[in-house]
Amino acid sequence: MAQTKQRSFPRIEFTDSEAGALEFPSSKSRTYNYYRPAKLRATMYEDVTVDVQPDPDRHLTQGWIYGFGDGPGGYPKEWTKAQSSNWHAFLDPNEEWDQTIYRNNSAVVRQVDLCLQNAKRARAYDGWNPAWLKFIERNLGAWMHAENGLGLHVFTAVQRSGPTNMINTAVAVNAAHKLRFAQDLALFNLDLSEADVPFDGAAHKEVWKDAPEWQPTRELVERLTAVGDWCELLFATNVVFEQLVGSLFRSELVMQISARNGDYITPTIVGTGEHDYDRDLAYTRNLFRLLTRDEQYGESNKQLFGEWLGTWVPRALAAAQALQPIWSQPADKAITFAASFDAAKQKFRSLLDELGLDSPKELDQ
């Protein structure tokens, strides 16, 4: 009778390097102290974002513990041409993390929903003149595509490309803002379509696809979706496009003339988009100010950002100028395109000055 072969297994050896094996003064504490907080005490935002994403330069002595099959591991700094001596120095001034995303967006959703319910209850749309209905039908509907494109194919596409969890969380929130605002505009469009007013709820598709005044904006948004450098994408979108095209349309046109055309619904909805951008601009300003003031790479970053301005500012100016005809569409024209455009360019110059960048010559042409 054949003897059964005895299997052997390696002996388990405990080296006291296992997680939780080491005892130290704060090993039982639920307050983290593996990083230096911005102030005396760490905030909840810092506890759930700072150093949550591993980085071999700070913690992983063995290098990245994961990677892509055909590329580098982890979060390569080569995914952008911009450089920083310490990417981890960036903290979101809005302190956005998982809980605040849902809390803030749910508050906006309730505000928009209440506004639309009140509008239907009061039959507010019945008092709008045909020219204003046509303006909303064509232009606010077209802008919905720009917001959705940026949210889905720009910010969502690069929300994990940054080298730190703090950057990626801010970009992910930016994506959520854009997608929620686009959906708010879609719901507004549906309500108007169902109201007893002359409103074509499908007109926005043809306008975005073929209307000559919107084609440079559409081209610019599509160009942005093709950028591979995540930092250039943030710069081109939040610094250039949003200042010269986004705020020009939302703040310098729609928010200025809605009330004069008997419309209190549109400013409430569009105002949420402007509020979103104000928060997104805050983190963008902090990030790029950190890069331009970097002791080691500040000057090279300024040169790089100047090149990006040379690429994207002419395209944004062309898109903005092509929109000029829509300023004459409402019945009550409370503001001229020239005044709106000058205000947008002045805000853009102020932002560049805050970032330590020179205004491009194209702004004065």
C-alpha cells in the first residue's frame, strides 16, 4: 500500500511589523497626527483627505504598490507639465469631502425644486413675452450642453489624475457641480415644455449643433475634452473658459436681464451655477497661486501658464464674440454686449493678477 505524501507548509513567523502590532503613544487614538494641519487643530476635511492617497515620496518606501499594465504606477507627476516642490501643500479652501458634497448639492436641489414648483403653481411662465421664451428656449438650452460636456468629459475624466487626494477630491466636486447644474437646466426645460406657453423643448439640440453663434463655444468645449494634461485642463476651463465665456453668458447676460423681462425663475436656477463656479474658482485660485509662488518651480510654471494662455485665450475670445447676436434677442435689452464683455475681461485680468500672471495681449485687441 502506497504511503500518502506528507504536505509541508511554511511556518508563520511574526516579525512585529504587522498592522497594529506596534505600540506607540497615540496608537490607540482616533485623532490622526501623521500630517501637519494648516491650523492648530486638524479639521475633518484634513483628516479624511490629507495623505489618504499614498505617495512614495512621503510614505511608501517600497515604491508604488499598484500600477497600470502598460504604464507607470500610482499617480505619476508626469501627467502634467506643471511642477511643484510639494503637491501636498494644496488644501481646498472650501474643505469639500464626501459629506459636504451631498449636503451642499442636496440644499441646491431643494432650492431649485421649490422654485420650479412655485413657478408652476403661480403660472409664472404665462407672463413671459414670446421673445424671452425664445431666448430661453434657444440659448439657456444650448448652455446646458456646455455644462454637461464639461462635467462629464472634462472634470469627471481627470478627477483621479492629480498627484494628491486633496486635488482629486476638489476636481470630483467640480464635476458634481457641473452635472447637477446641467440636470437643473434640463428639468427647467422640461417644465417649460409642459407649460401652456409657446416653448419648443427640443430646440436646444439644433441650436447647439448648428446655430452659428454657438459653434465656436461648442468647438471650444470639444477641444477641452481632448486635453490630456490634467493641470492644463483645469487652467483652460476654470481660469480661461469660465471667465471669458461661462461667466459672460451666465452672470453678465442672463442674470442681468432676466428680471427686466418678467422672469424671476431663471436667475434663481442660473445663480446656483454661478455659486458653484465661485466655489470651484476658489480651489483653482489656490492651486495655481501655489504653483506660481513655488520657490523651486514658480518661474517655469509662470512661463508654462503663459503658453497655455496663448493657446486658449484666443479661442475663448472668439467663442465669446460669436455670442454677441444673442444680446439683441430679448425684448428688454438692459445691457449691451460691449459692456458685458468688458466686465468679463476685467474680471479675467484681476484673476490673472492674483495668480501672478501677465494679461495676454489679445485682451486689448
